[in-house]
Amino acid sequence: MKATSIKISLDTRRAKADGTYPLILRLSHNRKTTSIKTGFHFKKEDWDSEKNEVKKSYKGSSNITRLNNEIQKKKAEFLDSLLKLDEKEKQRPLSLTDLKQKIDPSFASSSFYGFGEKIIKDLINAERIGSAKSYRGVLNFLKTFNKGKPLDKNKGGDPKKAKFKQENFSDLKFEEIDYSFLRKLESYHLGIGNELNGLSVYMRGIRSLYNQAIKAGKAEISLYPFTDYKIKNTPTRKRALESSYLSKIIALKLPKKHQAYNARNYFVASYMMYGMNFADMAYLQKNDITHGRIQYRRRKTSKLYDIKISEGLAGIITHYTQQSPKSKYVFPILKRDGAIMQQRDIQWARKNYNENLKTIAEMCGIEQNLTSYVSRHTFATNAMLSEVPVNVISAMLGHSSLKTTEIYLKSLPSNVLDDYNSKLVSNLTL
């Protein structure tokens, strides 16, 4: 096999507790590499990387020459296996995974589906139902791509109930998810009329599971497909409201019995609490409020927030805490106990919330789509226009990366662009 080689190497990416590193045979095939365990471990100072042998100063063996001979013997055995394999497999091209499976008896390819199911189970046990549901969507998407037929559409959103006919698709190994696989997945998704941004959601989920598998030792970093494949998306339409429309929503006079009364309050409260998302509002408890401040952890990131309650926010909070004195929650969103049932409460309440926001948009003459996310985007944009540093905005939104914050700030309100443009062209005449 001209495009195949084996080299001895100390894998310095993975240190053991005693400070040693595994000695591996690095298998290269058609410009891709993977590793084969030798069972030996050495410290950096005991390995000669130029001669590819254990140094004579190594204290872990009484006979260094014999030890080096054992290592070279392992390499020779694998090279012999490759030569024999070359004679048998001349007519059929082998992948890197095929080669490793054939010459390394200890190699057991891990199931992407199996690992994903374990992550979902762990998330459910941790009552992180939203995240579990997202990963369930990723697995279902992949199984549909692999010709799996869903037995039910799981309309209730319970990630434990999504089932597929197992006979209609083969298992998916981590090694099979390469650049070519991801491109085929992309073509399939777009070919049936779906949008690029929907694809990016699935791809980010696949990437997240792959990264977790590498950390857990279930997948190899050398086969990581997202080094070559870049997740694509298209800019979304602006979500931030112009300040004049935000003022209209705040000033809107609605009786308490109006169907959109809660929606308006939720929207304004979210804006006043650093653009708090709807799920965190649902779980916000009365004991999170102390000494005129809101102190809570965001469910998605566990980031601790400490927000000063403004006068306007105090009025909204007082209204709801007095309305339901026996409830431990601030807002009347969660009606039942248990993580799954509460997730359903949030789904129903968010749907109702978004429907009533459409009514508010009509009342205020807002033409853009008004949803629960708009308050968060509006908060971010107004913070930027108030010259709040981007890193501070990122901290207020609870983002782990400035790149995520920059996505929120991509689209400035049109009136702001108009003002800047008028300054640039006001003195220009033909």
C-alpha cells in the first residue's frame, strides 16, 4: 500500500495521572491518520523522538535494548499485517477505519447513535429536557437521512418517546462521519427544500456530540471531520426593534383581562432583565429576589446573574407575586411538576406568548415578526447603541463567546443606518 505507513510516536496530547504519555503507532492512509495503542507509556524525557526509541536513561526497565526491541516488534507485526492485507484487498479500496479494524484486534468502533442516546439519558436525568430534545432532533435527522422511518412524530416533545424502525438503517460509527458524509448530509437537507440555517443547527449538534465523544475517549481527534467541514449559515432578518416601537409596547394601555396583557409584561420584563430568555423566566423563583436584586443561574450555561430591579420591573414582579402568593415561581407559566411536564408547560406558554405578540405588533403598527426572542435582541442592540462595550454586552447576555454576541448585533435598526447615512451624504450635491 503505497499511500499507507506506520510510525512510532509518543502521543503528547493525552497525559496520564502519573505524567506519562501513551506510545502509539500512527497509521497513515490516503492522507488521513489514526492511532493504534501499543500498551506502553513514557514520560517526555524518557523518549527520544528523533531515534523513535526509549532513552538509555529510562529507569522503568532493567533492559532498555530488549524494551526497544519489543516496540519495534509490535511495529513489524502491524507492517506485516498491512502487507498481507494488501495482497488480499487489491481489488477493493479500504478506508482508514477499515484498515484499523482489520489490523488492530483491540479496536472497537464506537456508535454515534449509542453515544448520543447516553448523552440524552444523562441530560434527562439532570432535568435538562430542552438540551435532550435538541440532541434527539439531531439523532432523528441522521436516522431519517439513513432511511430510518419514524414510528411517531413525538408531537409532545418528550425526547424519551422518539422511536425508529431499527431495521431500516444501519448503525452509524464516529469514523463514518467524515467530510464526505457531512457534504452528503448537507446536499440531502438542502435538496428537500430546507434552509441553510436549519442545517447549521443539526451540524452544530453533531459537532457537539463528536467533541464530547473525543473528551470521553469514544472518538479519535485525528478523525475529527469539522477541521475540514465548515458549518454554514445565512444572516437572519433583523430581530431587534427600533426604540420607538419598544416605547409603544411599554406605553400600551391594556386591561388586566386582555389576552395580550401577560405577553406585553413578559416582553418588557425580559428586556429589563438583560434580555432573559423565556425558559429562565418560567423557572424564576420568588426566593431568587432579595434586597432589590434578582439573583439566579441561567439554566443553559449555569452562569450566575445579579440584576438590579428597576422601578418598572418592580411593578411587573409585584403584580405577579401578589397574583399567585402560593406559587414559588414569579410568573404563572409552570403549572405542573416534573422536568418533562414543565418543559411542555413552557412550550405551550411560549406558543401562546408568541401568538399574543402578533396582536401587540398589530396594535403598535410593527410590521416585523415579533417573537419572544426579539426582546433579547433588542436589549443587545440598544446596549450597543448606548456604547456599552461588546464584552460587557456578552456578559449580560450570558454568552460564552463574543462571536455569539456579534450575531445578535449584526443588524442595526434601519433608522440608525438612515441617521448615519444622512451625515455622510448631507453635504454632497451634484
